[in-house]
Amino acid sequence: MPKLDGTHIFQRLRERLEKLRQGKEVAARDLRALLTEEQEAVMDAAWAEQQALRKKKRARTKEAEVAFRWKTKREIHIEAYEKALVQADEDIEKTFEKLMRAAEVRAARIYMKTLSRAIAAGKTKEVAEKLANNNLTRAGLRRMDGVKVGHHSKRDKEVWGMERQILQRDASEMTEEELEQIELIKAHEKSLRRKIKKI
């Protein structure tokens, strides 16, 4: 299982905190999984303090519990998670910087390794650079040559499908001159794509 980073922990802390606030059941191991050792120790100390408080002062009513500052275990968990969420929010910028730095280092390693292997295999520098950039694309990293290779989302494909349907429906209502114009535009775009491939 991959290791959780600060971005995952922040999201999961929010989800678990919301469950706790809604009164849903959360397993003890799941409660502790996202907390640091220090945060766990603070939470355990707060519960121990509550148990000691309950032994000293007995409350017979809800008002007395509030006056004696009694807290349920759930309330202590919520407090611990709120503090952990604040801490994760403060650390998230550092986490993103660390992840970006790791991605840059990984990209440089992949690029240089592929480049040096291709040159050692007798490829020209230009071909070696293209191979290295292709490997960066396969790894899901930014290319060194600045070319953007996009992966289209499901939503993009749905929008394009709806656009095609609208154009087909409109094409049935067009005159011959309008249809001829559309064919000319398609032919022009096709020739541009061929020129780009040749470059």
C-alpha cells in the first residue's frame, strides 16, 4: 500500500472529523491511523484527565457535567482531530513543496538516464532528447521541451460527443454552401495536422 503524504492525510482527517461530528462510528485503529504520536499522546492524556476528573467529582445532571467540564470520548476525539487538521493545514504548503521537489528530481533522473543511454546506443542528441521527453510523458511528468501532452478527462469526451451531436443535427438543416464551407475547414485542419507531423 502506498505511503500517505500530507495531502492524503489532510483529506482523510477532514472525512473522519465529519464522521465524528455526525455521530457515526469510527474504529479505534482508524482514529489513531492519521494522528502523529504526539497527537495520540495529547488525546490519551486528555482522556486520562477526564477519567481522573470523573473520579473526583460526580455529576448527576447534564448541567453538572457541563459545570465540571466533563467531555465524552467522542468530544476528545473531535478536539484531537480539529487540532490535527489545523496542523495538517499549516504543513500542506511544505508538503506540496516537498512533492514538487521530489517530482523534479525524479524527472531529472529519468531524463538524464534515458538521454545518456540513447547517446551511448549511438542515437543523435536530438533523437535522444525526444526519447527522454517521451519517457517523462510515460511517467506522467512535465516534459523538458515544454510540449504539453494532454490526457482528456471523461467530462471532456462527453462534451465533445455532445458537440458532435449538435453539429450533426445542425448539418441536416444547413444549405449546400454552408456544408461546403465546413468541408473546406476540415480539409484545411487536416493539412495543418500533416504539416505539424512532418516537423
